[in-house]
Amino acid sequence: MSEAFDVIVIGGGPAGYPAAIRAGQNGLKVACIDEWRNRDGSHAFGGTCLNAGCIPSKALLESSELLHRAREEFATHGIRLAGIEFDVAQMHKRKSGIVKASTQGILALFKGAKVTPFAGHGRLLPGRKVELTASDGARTVYEARHVVLASGSTPMELRSAPFDGGSIVDSWGALDFETVPRRLGVIGAGVIGLELGSVWRRLGAEVVMLEALEAFLPMADQQVAKEALRAFRKQGLDIRLGAKVTGASVVAGAVSVQYSDAAGAQSLEVDRLVVAIGRRPFTAELLADGTGVTLDERGFITVDAECRTGAENVWAVGDCVRGPMLAHKGKEEGLMVADLIAGRYAEVNYKVIPSVIYTAPEIAWVGQTEEQVKASGRACKVGVFPFLASGRARAMESTLGFAKIVAAQDDDELLGVHIVGPMAGELIAEAVLAMEYSASTEDLQRTIHAHPTLSEALHEAALAADKRAIDFPNR
Ligand SMILES: Cc1cc2nc3c(=O)[nH]c(=O)nc-3n(C[C@H](O)[C@H](O)[C@H](O)COP(=O)(O)OP(=O)(O)OC[C@H]3O[C@@H](n4cnc5c(N)ncnc54)[C@H](O)[C@@H]3O)c2cc1C
């Protein structure tokens, strides 16, 4: 038996590495085990988010959006650029540099918090022992007072369109296309599909998105979803709803996709196909027999509200447990667990987790949609303010969309905030803070917002909820 730790974290993504750092800050002896391998075989901490998800996708979204604006919007500002060119290889180089700086930064943070990093596969054995298998196959067993499982998630595969690593790829593959496909198919018009479809559309691909559901973004407020769908279609994203894929095969370098919709059997030919139908928890070879940790029927590790598994002092956080698969949700769970282990007070407010879709316009929300509040039977009032009426949005030439507030009719409590428009992902932070403090619309109404800023749209939406908006007619 070798070294013992207070805490061993298995998984070094955005749920696991913050848990390790916080445990180290709490004065505990901590190790973090991670097995991520990049395409070149190198190991990196940071998990899906930093290596193949949030960060590289935002890097490409930014580059492609700048290109789009240079081509479509600069002339309106009086800026004329002749012969705008782009270089996909340079975009990837910039993206890789950002990813590398972020993932290497974790090692420096580990050093500061005295966390021992281990590259390799971790497996929980009974009795809170953890077996580490290094890349050379060497096995070591460590003892831990507490174990935190943060093994993340993996893309779901469609049986009718299996990944082939070249023409039919997952989201990671779609972040690495070396050239712009002339015709790109995307299965799934959810968050990841929309972001990836937007990147390649802006770079010139003809993009067809096949979504099995009839509703577009059913988890979002439907007024927001409608506005977004209109905008995306105008940008050239060919979003086909109610389109269920029944087969896909690669013939002479092209992908032939079969699907069915209300009109019957259809087919489509594309050069590349991205399958973005969701992710499932990843727990392969994570649990030896007899650990006491259980999985639910969908494969998530079963936990309580404080992320305790069924085994004493074994915790689980992030994408491998219930709740939205979001980096910031996993991070908060990791911090909560590390503080609970140290005997401190901690909790996660699952009612106030923001969601953001980094398309243009951006979409962001927190709390309940108008539909959810109405379905709950609670009487609500709604305030909407369009960016068209915002001086800052007009100055930015970015007037599409609106901010919407849903509040309780009886006690004025903010129940949900929904934004589609410029910088929605940044603006939503104010709403998250307001809801964390159980703010009312009156609180927002009485809060001074700088002029001219996009944030005034939230202020005006709060005023509109009581028909007291100033810069837009009240309805
Ligand atoms: C294209 C894309 C874009 C996204 N964009 C966003 C976004 O903008 N915002 C957002 O909030 N979320 C986004 N997400 C989701 C986000 O990436 C995940 O919610 C987040 O990474 C989950 O964190 P995690 O730590 O739970 O798991 P992961 O990030 O998956 O990390 C788990 C880590 O554990 C390792 N591991 C697993 N099992 C073992 C084992 N037995 N031993 C050792 N190591 C192990 C894995 O190799 C991995 O490194 C995006 C996802 C994708 C795919």
C-alpha cells in the first residue's frame, strides 16, 4: 500500500480540478487523477470543456463572427475593406494556443494549492481505495479519506449514423475540420449543434440541421426560441424540425443521410456530418465491484442534493451526475463538495443556474420560462424590452432580440430572465445575482443602470413588467 491522501479526485475537468484546488486551499492533502489524451497523445487537464468543448468552440465562434462582421457590417460603419480573406489553419492555431494556455494553467494552479497531479486512469475500489493505472500500465493503489468522482460525459452516438472519425464526426471532430466543408449536415439543433453549425456557416458552408423534435429549443422560453429560429434561418442555417435520421452512409467521399419528416422519407447529401444529439455520463472502468456507488437507469452516478453517493465519503460531481451538463454547474458542485469535506457550509442553488448559447444573437436565460410558470399555476407578469430601443445596441449595430422578465404576480419575485441579443451571456449575470438574492422586479427597477449600456434592456424589461417602461411603449 502506498501513499494516502485526504481527498482523491478522479477526473480533472471543470468539475474535478476546482474541487481539487478548493480542497487544497482547505488545507487537505489532495491528488487529482485524469486520463485525457489529446489527438497527439499528450496528456492535459481541463477535461472536455477546456480541450474539446467550451473553450475551443468559443475561440472558433469568435474568429468566425469577426469574419462575418467584417464582411456584412463594417461597410455600415463606414469601414471599407477590400478582398477580405480568412485562414482556417490560423484560426485553429489561435484556438490551440488558447486551449494550451488554459490547460497548462491548471498545473500551475495545482502547484499553488499543493495538489498532486496524476496522469492516468483512476478506478474506485471498495473501502475508498483508488487504483491508478499510468500510461505505461503501471498500477498503484492509494488510500483516501474522501474520493470525488468527476469523470464527465461523452458524446452520444446515433446507431443509424455511427461516427467514422472522418466524414461522420462528433463535436470534437467538428472543431478540427481543416477545411470548410462545402455542405455540412448537423444532426441535432441543440446548443452544441447550433454553435458548431454557426461557426462553419459563417465560414461559408451550406449548413443543414436535422432536428428530431418538432419544437425548436424546447428548454428555452418559446418567445426567445421563435426569435432565435427566425434569426438563424435568415443567416442561412437550414434548420429542419421534426426530421428523424434513419440512416447515414459514406459513398464516394460524400455522406448520404436518410431521414423522415411530416412529408415522408427524405434524403440529403453532405460532405461532412456532425452528430450532436447530446452527451451521456462517462463511467467506463470507473467503479470496481462492491464500492457501494450506484448508477441510475440513464447511467448517471446516483447522488443526493449535496453530491454524496451511496458509499460513505465518496462524492460525485459534474456531468456524471444529474442536472444540466454545464461546466459552471460542475464547478459549483466541486467547490461545494470540497468545502463540505472540510467541514464548511456549502450548497448549490440548482434553481439559479444560467444557460448560454454562444450564437449570434446570443441566447441566455436563468430560472423559469413563461410557459413553465404558467404550467405551475402561478400567476405571472411579463416585461419585454427590445434591443431595437436600446441606444447602445443601435450604436453597436446589433439591435436584434430582446430582454424578457417573468415575475410573480402576487409578490413580484423574479422567476425567470430570458435574453436573446447582443452579449446575452454577459448580461444574464445580473439576473443570476438578482435571483440568487431573491430580488423582485421592483429591486431591478430601483437599481441604477449606466447609460448607454445593453444592461438598460434588463432595467427597462423590469419596468415593462409593471407597464412603466420609459424607452418603449407599454402594452
Ligand atoms: C462542443 C462543446 C461545447 C461546450 N460548451 C459549453 C459552454 O460554453 N459552457 C458550458 O458550461 N458547458 C459547455 N459544454 C459542456 C461542458 O464541456 C461540460 O459540461 C463540462 O466539461 C463537464 O465537466 P466535467 O468536469 O463534469 O467533465 P469533463 O469535462 O468531461 O471532464 C472529465 C475528465 O475526467 C477524465 N476521466 C474520466 N474518467 C476517468 C477515469 N476513470 N480516470 C481518470 N480520468 C478520467 C476525462 O478524461 C476528462 O478529462 C460544452 C461541451 C461541448 C462538447
